[in-house]
Amino acid sequence: MALNYIWIGFFLISFIAALGQWIFLGDVEVFKRIIDGTFDSAKIGVMEIALPLAGVMTLWLGIMNIGEKAGAINLLAKIIGPFFARIFPGVPQSHPANGHMVMNFSANLLGLDNAATPFGLKAMESLQTLNPKKDEASDAQIMFLVLHTSGLTLIPLAIMAQRAVLGAKDPSDIFIPCLIATYVATVVGLIAVAICQRINLFNRVVMSWLGGISAFIIGMVWYLSQHMSRAEIEIFSKVSSNLLLFSIIVAFILGAMRKKVNVYEAFIEGAKGGMQTSLTIIPYLVGMLVAIGVLRNSGVLGFVVAGFNWFFTQIGVNTDFTSALPTALMKPLSGSGSRAMMVDAMKTYGVDSFVGRLACIFQGSADTTFYIVALYFGSVGIRKTRYAISVGLIADFAGVIAAIFVAYLFFH
């Protein structure tokens, strides 16, 4: 029901805002912008997201099937099993869903969005087999979704590349701030879901895994910042992430050959589901993207930013960060929209300005909550999202607050 109310609210709030602009500000173009935006959003949902995703899904579902035939997914599930058994108590340690989730988190961690989505959809499909209420999100599905929407990424390669294109003196100077912000969002998301599901995180296994992951991230940040130049960091991220992904593909194939699996037939068998999955998600994508487009084109976000600016001015807080807020506000709604806001902030205020850098940190602090909810839950027919959206937004908010703090610490 939450998604239903949010979707309706987007249209009603946008209509009121547009009506106000027409009556009080004399903006006779506002309704045209909104209607034009609905057509553009519908086209983007099908032509630029669902159909291109069909090809990517076809490829990676085929690769995943090879991995399953080779036994690699089950091996991953056994390795991560003790940790996942604590935070996903409803998922058996030997269930393939554990391996699928590991693949998704790993691709996200490396910034490989094209690979992360098929792995994530496969993980959601696997979790759905354990779900007793097929139209309602299970505890495990909510935990998985929130951890995914927190968007933990080691190296924000796409953001660094965009900064380089726009002429930044040091395109990778937002690397550490982004990592800190997205890590805070992930930890807060994990804690929030654990509270809702009454999961005890203070046990030896969970604390050991979280401590190990934290130590790895801190150690990697220290090594890269102390022993590599900025250019070397970019080269390292490009080579290591893509080399690791290709190594996984080769390992799956070699494992399947060792088990005497017909590798090509296994690929075709798994790939057949790619097109069907993409067709299934089109209505959910179009519905959410159109509602987001209406909200954006009605000018609501501009009013919200102006309100924040007035509020913080009244209480005497430095308001330099408010000019970057459109990126933060758009991020939970639309990845492409927030990317456009980020680029606009860098072009308007300067790629190396405080606002430009903060917009980049906002972009890297979390993932697109509403888009992911529509995509992942829609792919398995879930309509009752329970508290998934609210907890996902809590993680997003934590990432935004952390982004502001580290931006002031590093760049103000």
C-alpha cells in the first residue's frame, strides 16, 4: 500500500504545484512540460531501460546458469552462509539465493551496474521461491533490497569519469568521501532492517564479518590514498573490476567443463529468461518513471530546495550545501535524473567547486530506491512492499547527511 500512496501522491502534489505556478506565477508552459515529460518518461522506460536491459539480462542469466551448473553459486552460498544465516534467517545456508545475492553485492561493490542488475533480479527470483506470500515482500527480500539500495561501491568509476570529462583537476578526489557516505548508508540500512525484523547483530559471526569488511575498506582506502596517484587509482579501478568480472565468467566456464556440462546449452537455457523478465518489468518501470517525471517537471523539487535554504538560513546554518540538494532529492527517484542534476551542478558552479563536488558525493552515496523497488519487486509480482521503501529512504537519508559532513570536512 505504501507504494500506492506514494505513486498517487506524486501526481496530486505535482498537480497542486503546477496549478500554483500557473495561477500565481503566470507559468503557462508548466502543464505542457509535465505532459511532454510523461511521454518522454514512458519512452525512456521502454526504449532506454527495458529493451537494453533485455540484452544484458539474456547474457548474464546465461552466465549465471553456467555458474549454477558448475556448482560455483552453491560454493559461494556455503562460504557466505554463516553470515547470511544471521541477517537472512529465513534463507537456508545452502540455498542458491545466497550465491546470487553475493554476486549482486560484488558487482555493486565494483561499480559494475550492468552486471549487478541481472544478478539482483536473479537473487530476488530465488528469494521469491522461499516467500510464502507471493504478492508481499518477505523479510529476506526487504533486507536484500535495502542493502542493495544503499549502493555500497568501492570506487565510483562513473562519477570520476564524468568529472574528468568536465575538466576536473583531480577527478578522483571524491573517491574517499563517496566511499564513506555509501558505507554509512549501508550500515544504517542494515541496522534499520535488523531493528524492524528483530535480528540480533551483536553476535560473533556478524560482528566478525562487519569488522572484516570495514577493515578491508579502510585498508584499501589507506593504501590507495597513500601509495597511488590519482591517475593510478583510476587505472586500478578500471582494470581490477573488469578483470575480476571476466575472471568469474572464465571460472564458471572452466568449472562447468570440469563437471562435463554442455556449456553452450547451459548458457542458452539460462538466457531464455532474459527477454521475459524484461517484458514483465515494463509496466512497473513505466508507471514509476512517469510519476517521477511528473514530480520533476512540475517544479516541486525546486520549491523543496528553496524551503530548505530558507529554513537553514533562519537557524543560522551555513547554506552552501543547499545548491547541491537537487541531486540528493532526485537520487532515490531516478538515477538518470540525479546524474543530470549532478552534471548541471558541476557546470553551473564549477566542477571543482564545493557544490560540484558535493553533488558528486550525493550521487555516489546511495542507489535509486524507488526505481529498484519497482524493478526488483515488479519482476516477481510483489505488490505489498511493507516497510521496504521507508527503511530504504532512511538509509538514503543517512547517506545524504554523511555526504554533507564529509564534503565540509574535505572540501569546504
